[in-house]
Amino acid sequence: MAEQGGIYKIQSLRRRWVIYHVLEDILLSAYAALYIGAIAYYLVSQTLLWSMLAFPVVLLLILLLRKPWQMPDEKIAAFLNKEYPELEESTQLLLMPSADRNLLQHLASAKADGVLTGLKVSHKPFAKSLVVAFVSLLVATGFIWALGKIFHVERIFYTHDRDVAFCAPEKPEVLLPQVRGVHITITPPAYISREPFTWDKFNITVNENANLLWQVKTNVRVKGLSLVFNDVQEVKLKPSADGTQWTGTKQISKPGFYQVKIDGKLSDLYKIIVLKDVPPVIHVKTPKPYTYIDAGEAQQVNINAAIDDDYGITNAQIIATVAKGSGEGVKFT
């Protein structure tokens, strides 16, 4: 038949739609399985098996509910009529038996077949929901990865031989044989308004720009003792009269690692975790982003705002700019 080209085009587009829909269902299943696995990982047991078990179950349920393979040709024809006006809403006539058409329908279907055969149908309408599902999966992956980093649950994306700092005891520090102990005085930055405190381990967690004073005690007299930060910077400590107590200071602004160096011998790596200062969050309650003052109204606007900060706020200012005039004559005050 002369109209087989148009019918073949409709069936080809239907297959394309089914493929995109199945791929979308696979991505949505992975999205759901990722969240299910993460929740089970935190609440039940720390294994990735939960996501692997949830994925096929969720995929089967979605496929059974949506049944993409049951997409009728008539729906594809309706889509083509809507998206391509040149078909003159006659695509569905190609699906009618030839004996059921009248003369006008025969003429319209023949014209639609010619247009449809040479029509290049874009993939965008079919792939739009697939892109949304893919972006959702990426967002879910990033969100769960961020939670793992925030709460130090490293086993989610790392191998079993990595340390786990969530619900697991920290490994004891390995000291050089000459080291008897350490006493660190930590002075938080001024914005925290907290008194200095002491710490007795080399692994440290401090606020950004905190000042640290190390007092390292040795069980024998040593010639030299220093701290090596990230294999780059070396801070030499000052000895006491008997050479068994060494002191030194440094401001910490970046995370990393450091080592104790005694008479040329380096210790294990000790970690430095830096807690960044989160900027204040400003909530402007009034006025709204766009506020109009009609003629005759008072030329003033009341500003109502709230500011939140994790360490508190001692002072805040509102700086407003008023624009007067229009075009090249506008002035800002």
C-alpha cells in the first residue's frame, strides 16, 4: 500500500517512545533504590546489598504499573497531530482500514502519509522525561554522598578497608618512640566567643582560623622537634632547658595532615579537620521583591528582616539603594 510508509513511521516512533520510557523507568528505579538502600544502610545494617535488592523489585513494580509496551499507535498519531501542524490533524486516518474511509479521508490520509514519510521527528519530546529522571538520579547520588561526608560514613562509597568514623571507635594514634604525650591549647577565632580549651591528641578538629599551641613532651632529650604540615610547611618547636618539652604555635585555616619530626624521623600522618564558618542566612520578610508605591501613598517602605547564624550575631546593618528617575536620567541614592 502507498500508505505503508506513514504507518511504519508511526510504529517506529512508538518503539522509540517505549525504549525511552523503559530507560526512564530504569533510572527512576535506581533513584528509588538509592534512597531505600541509604535508609536501610543507616538504620538496619551497613551493606550496599539493600540497594541491589531494592532495584529489581522497584523496577518490576514501576513497569507493571506504567506498562510502557501497551502504548497504542493512536496516541503517537495524536502526538504528531499536536506537534506538527503540517499534518493537518490527519495522521490518525492512516490507522483506519482503507475500506472504512470516504473519499475525503482517502485524500487526506494520502497527503498525511507523504508529509509524515519525509518528516524528521525530534527526539526532544520523547527524551524530556528521561533527562528529568537522569538529573534526579544525579541529585540523589550527590545528596547521599554529601550526607555520608557530613556524618563521616565513608563506607557508602569507599572500600571495606577504609576507616569508618560513624558509630565506630577511632583508631589509637601511633606515636614516635620518643614522644611521651602532647598538650594542645586551642584558641577559637573571635567570632565564636569561646574560651580556649585543651586537647591531648595529635588528630584535631578545629574551627577555621583557630590558633593552636602545641606542647610536645618527650621521654628522652632530643636535638630537634618540628611539625611538618602537608609535606610543605615545617614549623620548628622551641625546646625547654632540658630538651624534653617543645612548644610551637600555628593558625589553622585549611584541612590536611601533619607529622611530628624528631631528629629527622617522621611520625605517622595526623589529620586536621577544619570546620568552616557558615555565612549568616538573611530572611527578608518585607518588603516583597517587587513593591510598588502608588501616587498619593507615603514614600516609605518598612523593612522587616531576620538573620540566623550558627555562632550568633553581635551587629547587623541594612544598606538600601533607592533608584529615582528612568532611562539615562536614573539616579541611585
